[in-house]
Amino acid sequence: MKNRNDNMLLRIAQADAYAAAVEYVDSEANEQLIIESLKFERFLQHPTHSGLKPGMYTDDTQMSIAITEILLSKIDICNVSADVFIEHFWNVFHRDQRSGYSRGLQKLLETSGSPAVLKARIVPDSRQNGAAMRAVPIGVIRDTKDVLKIAEMQAKVTHNTHEGITSAQAVALMSHFALHTDLPFSSLPEWGVQQGLSLFERFYEDWEGRVKAQKDNPSCPGVGVLTAHAVCTLLQKEDSLMSILKRVIEWGGDTDSVASIAWGIASCRYQDEVIPDFFEKNLEEGGTFGSQFLRDLGRQLMNAF
């Protein structure tokens, strides 16, 4: 590993918590919120998601924690069953319940009394970005074939579609690229194609605009693919964590997922960047699974791999 990143989980959570305040907001109707968010002075409140208070992270981080804890367990990760993923997803939610999941999964997690019940109720047909947003930690694995395999395995639990699987694989590969190579981010699309994932051919063209489902365009891929595309463009075009976050807010749409993935990956290369103190001080303030927990978990992940 050329670019060990103990702060990977912490950076995922910080970007997630910050960008969650503007997720899918109407920029015209919430102009002042957008203006305040671009000042980067404090965590802000989403206008309608009252269950998530400023500084709280969402499912993007919580499910990344679950994947990390699976990677740190003493099991053969390349041959793990779907039951293991479901058990960890269920456990991390129930030990620290919060809003922020998709409506369907939120309800399933809240009403399923056990991992077995959750497994029986999940219909894994989503084309959205839930599998991609939790795939950054998988990049620690040394062999890219194993990266692709594990990203697919965890995706199939909830997103057993071509778009769900390949978007998760793309995110995991981008994370691996940042950790295990010194190649410039500008070479990401070509490198990704060389790893056998043709989805990266789409990423030769820069992403621009909101990251959201285009329901009136049947040829448009799911949000998972659009999210991976946006992240790849951010890594290639921006040169700091703060410029990435600024661009994500300006684009709009699924801001927390795009920002958390991009920060988790980019922070492997921008480790000396100084960001405002509140990103760490006020993250999950007073909670059990805040900054210190995430820093410790990230250190354990890097030590293990």
C-alpha cells in the first residue's frame, strides 16, 4: 500500500455529514442554505430531514462502517455469505439508530427484529447507489480481482442489478487505485478499463450537473452509475478535499453520497490538507461512533491490510 490512509472512515463521515444538509434540496427555494453551505463554517440543518441534526452522518457512513468491520473480522472475506453482510448492516443500524437511509431500507431496518427477518424481506433489485456508497473501504484489498469480487458480493445483497454491482465495483477500484498506486487520478478511466470494468469507458467524458435519477429518460442508468461517474470526474478535476466538496454542493442532487465517496478516496492523496476544525470537533458530537471511533477504525483497517 503506497498511500496508507488512517482517516478514510473519518473523511467519509465528515463529507457525508456536511453534504447531507443540502441533499436533493431545491437550490432556488433554499438559496440561503446553499450560500451558507459554501462558507464551510459549520454543519447545517437540512430543511426537511429533521431526524438528522447538524453534524450527524447518514447511511453512507454507517454502512461503510459495517463493511469495514466485516473486513476486520477473521472470516475469509472472499467467500463470505450474504448472511454476514446482512448481519453487519442490521447490527450497525440497531446499535446506533438514525434517519438517512432510503425510505424502503429504513423501514425494513426499523421493523425487522433480526438479521434473518431483514434478509427475508429485502428485494435486491435496486439500481441506486446504496452498494456504491459503502464500497470505499474495499479498496484496501491488494488484488484487484478480489476487490471486484467482494464489491459484487456485497452489492448483490441489496442491489443485485448490473448498475448496482458495477457502480460498487467502480468505487472500490477507485479506492484501490488511490491507496495502492501513485498514478495520477487523470489516468483513472484508462486504468479502470484495464482492470476489466468496461463501465470506466463512460468516465472518459466528464460529469457535470445534479446527480439524480432521470425518471423521464429510460436509457439513463441508475443513480449508482451516475454517482460513480461524478466521483471519477471530481478526482480527476479537483485538487483538494474542499474544492471537491464545493463542486458537489454546486452540482446538487445526491450530495452526501457523492461527497462521502469522493472524500474517502481523495483523502488517500490529500492527507496533509488542513480542513476547518468543526469537521472533526462537531461530527457526531457526544456520540459513541464519532470522530475518535472512526479514526481508530480506520487505523485498524490500514493495519490489517
